[in-house]
Amino acid sequence: MSDAPESGEKTHEPTPKKLQDARKEGQIAKSTDLSAAAAYVGLILALTVLGPTALLDAATKLSHFISEPQLFSNSDRAMDSASISGLLGSLVLTSLLPLFAIPAIAVALSLVAQKAFTFAPSKIRPKLSKISPITSAKNKFGAAGLFEFAKSATKLVVVSLVMVWFLKAGLPEILQTVDLQPPQMTGVLGSQILAFLTLLLVVSIIVGGVDYLWQVAEHHRKIRMTRKEVEDESKEAEGDPHNKQARRQRGLEIAMNQMLSDVPDATVIIVNPTHYAVALKWDESASTAPICVAKGVDEIAARIREIALKSSIPIHHDPPSARSLFARIEVGGEVWPDDYRAVAAAIRFAQSVSAMSRRKP
């Protein structure tokens, strides 16, 4: 009885599979405040790089439009109000579009960085829980709701204080713009706007960073698993034929790579020219029989021969012995007494090849 509550409590961190399943259902951790900070970055960048050019282009297009009074008269070229509004909108939009496009791209990049792009049909299906008063109360007065309230209140207070401080510090300079020409006035006001946006960016980055950490922790808390869920998932993974095959394949690859890495230490390679290869190692100072360090057929045999050639290991052609050794000896095992004669001949061949190599200038 004491194990029942423990097994029902969600105390285990979500596994990668659990996180993946939650993502498929649209349950992800993302911070809207971090995206807002990205939007500020994009807006500041757009205003700094493209702002003056975009505003000048928009003003030029508007001046050309206004300089044609016949468009507003009763002449044949006159346009109705809807056409004039559409033309004005298109003129301004084409000039100012980059100022909106760059922040939009920055927001998209922030979502990519948060891995928050996902499509989950289940999120758009109507659910009674979405309009349930109980669920709504839990969202508002639970830990998540209290955090959102505290975050919003903090942002309101901080932004208000920043605005008051900024206006007190910059008000004299702003008031002096009434005596300036339009170009100078635009420059001063533009610099003030950029300075204020920079302050908002700093606040948004701090709030967004805290919010993102909270959202990740809250997301993990919501999808925590019980001990039974972890055990069931483990059993399911163990019983999955694809997982079994993948684990078996990884094990074979590891063993194969380890075996092939021992080929350069071999004394001789006994081969059937096309199919079999057995790598033997013999220590003259030891009182043991030669040991098989690697063996294989077809592609693996070709790999063994290739490594032997690169490592200058003698290759002895003896098809009957190659087939016999491959069938009877395991990797790491000693040669059987019945094969001593053939193996001794192969070792003598290897020694003679090594001696000839040493005699060559």
C-alpha cells in the first residue's frame, strides 16, 4: 500500500520520448517576452540602418502624389476616395515594409532558437476544458497564473519608472526641437526614440530571460512522469523491434571497429583470395599458440586485407586453411592443434617477408 502513492506521484523528469510526444501535441516551452525582446532588436536595427532612407523615400512618394492636384479634382484623371486611400497605402507600405519585415524576421528567429515552431492539430480541436471555469480558475490562480501576474506587474512598474526617468532626462532636449528645422528635429527625435527603445530592450531581455527559464521549468513540471510511466516506456522501448535491431546493429559496429583496430598488430593474414581473411598474432616470447585478432568474409575480409596492406602485414594465400580457421576459431581464441602445421607455415612466410623487407636498402 505504501508504494501506491509513490508510484502515482509525478516525481521523475520527462524522458526524451516524453518531451517529443508533448511537442507533437503542441506542448512546448516558449517565452513571448523573449520574442518581444527580439522584436525590439529588429526594430532598433531597422530604424538605425534603414530608418532615414525609408522615411525619406516615403516622404518623396507622398510629395509626388500630393503635387498632382488633378487627382483630387473633378477632371478625367480624378480618383475616388477608395482608390486614393489604396494608392496612399501602397506608396507608404512599399517604403516602410522593411521597417516591419526586420522585426518580424527577428521574432521568427527567436522562435527557432527556442525550438517553438511546431504544428499540432490537437491544439486547434475544440475542447470543453478550454471553456471550463475550473480549468480557467486553475490557470489564473495557480503557480503559472501568479507568475504571469507578477511578471506583468513587474513589467508595468519597471517600464513606467523607465519612462518617467527618460522623460525627465530628455524633456529639455525634446522641447528645444521646436526651434529647429524639420531635418534637425527629425534627427533629435529619432535619436530619442532609439534611446528609449534600447532601454525597453534591456528590460525585455531581463524579463524574457527569467520568463524563458520559468517556462522551461514549468513545462518540465507539467509533463513529469510517474515511476510506472517511466517503467512502461522503458519496457515499450525494450520490446520495440526497431530499437532492438538498432541496438544490435550498434553493438555489431562497435565490435567490428574494435576487431579491425587490432589488425595492424597481427603477425600474418591468412586469406582465401576473394572470400575469407583471418588475422593471427603470435608472440615468440610467449608459450601460447597464435591468437586470432580478426576474421571476416567478403566485405569484412576485404577491409582486413586493406588494413593489412596499409600496415605492411604479410598476407599468406591458403584457401583451405583460411576457411578452416574461420569456421573453427573465434576472435581472441587460440589456434587449434590441428591447424598448427598450416599456421606455422604462414608464420614462416611472414617472417621471411619481414626479413626480405629489412634487407632491402
